[in-house]
Amino acid sequence: MAIPGKKIFIWFMTLVVIMACAPAMVTPVPTLDPNAINLYIAQTANVASTQTVAAIPPTATFTSTPRNTFTPEPTTTPIQTFVFPTPTPLVRSQFFRVKHDSQLAIYNYKSRTAENWGGGRQTPEVVQMFVAQSDRSGTNRTSLNGNWETYINALNDNDEKKLRYLKADNTALFNGAGFPQLESLTMGGNVVSVSQLQGEWARVYTMDSNSLGSLKEINYVTRPDLVQKFVVVAWRKETKTTFWTNTPQGALYWPLVSSRPVWMPLERLEPFPSLPMSVTAKTTQAIRTEPKLDSSLTGFELSENVSTTIVEYYPSGSNVWGRTQNGGWIALLLYQGGGVKYLTNWSMATVPPPP
């Protein structure tokens, strides 16, 4: 009988030890709020969204709650996010437009033909680029032979009349040493992108003459900062106004390529307005998934007198598009019917070349 008593004693001592180690009070489990489930889901979605946006370089994209009327500001309602892709990696580029004669004191704010040649004449509206931050540093010449000649031919549809004019020794591009020695220049109204600012000078981004790469998709429509438009300036005596036109052979193009860095004085350039920028629509327009007129639609529109924020530019030919903070694209400038049309209060003093 001693044995069972001994067992009871051992179990009793074990229970005492367990109770001594246990906390005096156990914190009760709170009652689960049914609404908290939705809150946790929303918080998790927000964290995931933030991590996703942070992984998309170089700018974040926000989408507003879908509704029939475009909402310019994002809401916090947890919904599915739609991201409209950017067609080209131009987000970090700083765009400028090359000023025309009529914007410059050196030409008395009119066409260079008005006084230099008595008016009535036409000439390429040439603007030089220099090899250093000084207009006394000289310009550069780049050989456009081999594949580069094939490329410039393709940009001009291999049209014999256009190429004969473009490559002539007296029509600006090759009037220094003759073809294929391309002069370092651009023309009024063209867009350039800038890779560096130093003092009153801007280093212009150009194609590298030693690295042809793939140029299949680079043209005046997709990259007007790398494919320049030939611009002719003239003076109309009757109305005493400057005007711009294409050559008698039609629209001409050439690649902005250089064998060494080139610079332009900032006084010859007008910068695109800084971003982000709030713009207000002058007229209602559809918001598109890509920056082009034949792009598919997002299902939203920017209504007249409604504002939105532009976070990215996409120059396309003589037009300019803006990407909204909601991800779609709107037209900022369209060259239509022989003139410039601004669809919002966004504007620039320098008009683009005629298309």
C-alpha cells in the first residue's frame, strides 16, 4: 500500500511545481471585430501595392477609382490597380525646344532672311552646336558613311530628290566639307534632350557615331530628340511675319549623331515646363493607353475645365503627349490643320516644326 501513496505524493509535488511556474493571470483573447477582416485585407493590399510601385523605375503610378467621369486625384479605396505601360524609357530625359529666329535678339526677332537678304527668301534655320562651353570652341563633323548613310536614306524614304537636296554641299548639313561629313547642328523648333547642364550651357544628347545599334524603331515620330526635322525659315513681306515651311522636296530628316560631345547655349533653348505639373483641359479628350492618336482607349476621359497632374512627357514628331499620374496619356500639343493646338493650359513659346 505504500507504493500507491508514494505515487500520489509524486503527482502532488509535480502539480505544485507547474502551478508555481504558471502566470498569475492569463490575458483574455479579444473579441474579433468582423470589420477588421476588411481592414487587414486593405492594409495588406496597400503594403503590396507600395512594394510593387517601388519596384517600378523610375516613377510611381497611381490609379483612381474607375467611374464615368475622369477623377484627377487618386482615391484610397482598395481596388484593382491598372498600370498603363510607358512605350519608351524617356522618363529621366530633360527636353528642350530649339528657339526660332523670331525669338532671338540677334535676328531682331524676325526671320534671318528679313534683313540679311532683304526678305522674300528662304533658308534652313540652322543652329550650331559646339565642342565645348564656348561659341569660339568650334563645331564638330561626323562621318555619315556606311550604315549611317543607309539609315539617313531610310529616314527619307530613299527618295532620290530628297537625298540629293539633303546631301548637297550648299544646304546646311554638309556645306562645310561635303557629304558624308555631317556638321554638328540642329534647326529651329526641333526637340533636343539634355544630358548635362553646366553654367549657361547644355550638353545635347546625341547618338554615338561609333555605336550604330538598332535604329529600326528610331524615327521622327518615336524619337524627335534623336531624329531632327529640316526646318526652312522665311519672311513674309506683306504681313511682316516670320514663317516656317518644308523644303520644295518635302519633309526631310537626319539623325542627330556626333563623334564627340556637343553643347548649346541655354539662351537658344526653351525648356519643357517642369514636372510634375497640374494642367487644366481646354476641351474634353479621351485618355489613351499610349501616346499616339490611334492608341486604344483607357475608358476614361479628361473633361473640359477638369485638372490632372502630368508626370512624364513623350514628344512624338511635332506633337507632345503627357502621362497623367493615373497612368493614361493625354495630348498636350497637336499640330493640326497647319497650326498648333494646345488641348490644355500647358503651352510653350517655341512652336514645333511643321509636320
